[in-house]
Amino acid sequence: MSKTHQKQLHDIQYSVLDLAPVTEVGAISDALHRTRDLAQYVESLGYNRFWLAEHHNMPFIASSATSVVIGHVAAGTSTIRVGSGGVMLPNHAPLVIAEQFGTLESLFPGRIDLGLGRAPGTDQRTAFALRRGQGSMGQDFPELLAELRSYFDPSLSAGTSPVRAVPGEGLDVPIWLLGSSLYSAELAGELGLPYSFASHFSPKNTISALETYRQHFKPSKVLDQPYAMVGVNVIAADSDEEANFLATTLQQQFLNLIRNNQVPMQPPVENLNASEYELAALDQQLATSIIGGPETVQMKMQEFLDATQADEMMVISSIYDQDKRKHSYKLLSDITKG
């Protein structure tokens, strides 16, 4: 990785991505309460945003009704920005999303973000159940995005549409494009929108996507210059040994995805029962994950910042125990404040 040190860890903002993880013990309601508890805690630490992601038909994630969970979190916090990381736009009519996020912005003014993706956030059968009658598998994402943006700002469609988003019209809800490939990077650059890359599960495309975004960026009413955020797995603990143990929960999540084994979040284990092929796949999938005690995390975070020159990092800490998950965010907060 580059050692340019153009930015230091204390120079940028840090945010949190949460999937409202469902554990093997307890109910869905417990997962949603833990999510709000975590949001309140990271707000007290000074994190910038708290985003939730749309996934469907996954028994280990409780944030499928993303806008509803955003309202739950925003109602329990007061300063942190709350948003979607993201809403999978082809699953929805743009008008519905404009109304939902217009409602959220009306209830929690100046605190709502709308991050958008074009993947289904699920398997193909579930995607069909979500999108029945629409015929969209994401290929018309630019058109859906243009329609959505015009509901917030009718001038983008020359004010010709007779359909209005109420609430929504005239509200300033920041729209982010999210991606795990180059497609949304180029589109975000062309439109002058902020961009967030999912390095936490697509590490090999990270640098090329950020370069594509910056190369294609055109100033807009939204941004004068590019603004790039990267998602990154961080498992921080008091020692490298403990962090590596806690990280087996994250590793099991990816192993279960590889095996198509739909189970809730699993507690950490002393030894992973995995083949050489699976371990190699894990190493590739989690290549940019940062796992360790404070010194290790600080070193790896700076290396990642050197390589990406990100303007903001969105951290996801997939840790089974709630107190240890909160402690991970506390350690990271201490490290990045310098």
C-alpha cells in the first residue's frame, strides 16, 4: 500500500454501518433494540453517521424494512445522521422512496441520508418477489435515480411531472450512490454525487472504483469536488489475540454465505472448520478487514487511508457480544482522534 500519508486518521470522519444482526439467541425485536442501543452509544463517541442496509430473506439480518428501522434509530438519537447504506432502488417505486425519506427528513430534519444501490440485496427468487411486475433487474437504475431525484427537486425534470412527492418535494435529503464495482462509481462521478464503496465485502475493486469516481467527477449543485467514503470491517479488541477470536463470527458469516447455510449470527469459535478452498475465499473476501489490538488497528487503518485517500470511513464491526461490539467502536474512536 502507498505510504504517502497525505491524510492522517484524525483528518477524516468515521461512521457506522449496522445490519441489525440477529443472533442465535433472542428475538428479532432484541436485534432491533441492540441496533438502537449501538446508535446511541456511537453517537456519544462522536461518530458522524449510522447507516442501515436493505437485505431480504436473510435470517441473520433484521434491517429489511430499512426506512422503518431508520425511523426507530433516529427517534432514539439526537445528533448523529441516520440513513441507508443502502436502499436497493430497483426493489421499489422511486415515488415510494421519495415519500418515505421525505417523511423521515420531515420528522428528523437535517439528519437523514439516502444511500442507494442497484443490486437486489438478496437471491434472485426473492428479488422477483420484491420486483414483480416491474421487470427491472437494475439495468434501468439511472432512470430510476433520475425519477427519484426529480421528486425532491422538480427542476431536474423541468417541472413537467404532474406527480409530486408529499412529503419529499423541496427537501434536502443527501443522495449517495453505493457500489461494489465500477458502475456506480462512474455514474456518481458524472452526476457529482457523493460515493460510498463497499470495501468490506468487495476489497479487490476498491482502488479502481475510487479512481473511476474521481476521474469522472463533475462538479454539481451537490458537490464542488469528489467525496468518497469506504466501508471497512474493523474488529478491535484489547489484544490481537482477542480480536482474532472475535473475528471468527465475521468469518463464519462469510463461510455460511459460501455454503448457502442460512443461520443467525454465530458466536466466536476457537477453530474454524473450513477447507483450504474456503479459507482462501475468506482471505480474498476479507482482504481489507482490520482486526487486532489498538496498535495493530491504528497501523492498518493508516495503511488503508494511505491507499484509498478516503474522505470518510464507514465501519462495520460484526461482533457477537454487544458489549464487545461497543468496545470495538470505543477503541477505534480513541485511535482515530489522535
